Amino acid sequence: MGSEQLLDPLIPAPAPNDGVWIQELYDSQAAGLLKYLNRRVGAAAEDLLSEIFLAVIASAVSFDPQRGSPTAWLYGIASNVLRGYHRQEQRRLDTAARHNAHTTPIGNGPDTFVPGTVDAQRRIAELADRISALSPGDREVLLLSAWTALDTNEIATALGIPVGTVRSRLHRVRRQLREQGVGQLFNSSKNRADQ
């Protein structure tokens, strides 16, 4: 079974002890999943990746190819593990937002002060505040959409929700962020530089 077959949602369900299937799933998906986890939880990503694949081993028999691809099933498990990590993530985002809002660059004197760095820290803090203020469901859909190659159907399968719900959440979150000026947060310094 080649790794290209793992992307086919009609592959047979693995036997509970099918180490080859799990190894191929790991080989084909671990790097992308680790990238996603790094963006979500930083230094804890490798630990969570291990936890996710332990859950894959324990629940391999539950994979149903009629419900979606192995990739979507894997990201569903990842989402469940991340939900357990959610409170820590919320605290981390809140702390980062508070820290970035009150931090100025440290240097040897006034000549090392870089206004652009302070501006970037402020914009990152504002974005972190706005993302952390989203409901857990909206935040999960936004981050899966932004940080993985999953389409809306795969996100729906991963989260166990209808695809229409994924689409409406994405639309709502993008509209809310746009109305809150998130686009302007990152375009304003570019616009000033162009003037």
C-alpha cells in the first residue's frame, strides 16, 4: 500500500494491529500535522504529535473509509487532542497578547530602538486578542483552514460537523475579523511605506 493510496477515501479500514497502515499514515501525514501543531501550540507540538499517534494506534479499528479520508480522520483525532489542550492554548494566547502589548525592544540605547518592531508587536498582539476572543469552534475552523491544506469537506469530517457549518463559520469569522480591521492591521505599515 503506497502513501498515495492513503489519500483515497475508499481504502479498506485497517486491522486493529495493522502497523504497516499506521506507519504509512505517519510517513505521509506527520510532517504536515507537525507544522499545524507547531503553529497551534509551539514547543508542545512534538508531544501532541506523539499523543495523537498513540490515539491513532488505539483507535485504528474505528477508521471508516465511508466517512472520509484517512487525512480527515487523523485531523479529527488531532482536533480532539487539541481540544484537551484548549485551556492552555487560551492562556498562552492571552499571555502573548498581554506581553506583546507592553513590550518594547531592548537595545544598547536610543539608537537601537526600532519603531517598526514595536508596531509589528502591537499588530500581532491585536490579532492574537481577536483570535483568542473567537469561540472555540470558530477558532478551530479558522486555524484548520489557515494552517493546513484541508478543504472545507475535510475540515467538516475532521471536526465531525456538517460542511455547511464549516463554511458558515469561516464566512462569519472572516467577516468579523474584516469588520474589526484585521486586514488594516497588516496593510497599514505597507501603505505607510508606499507613501
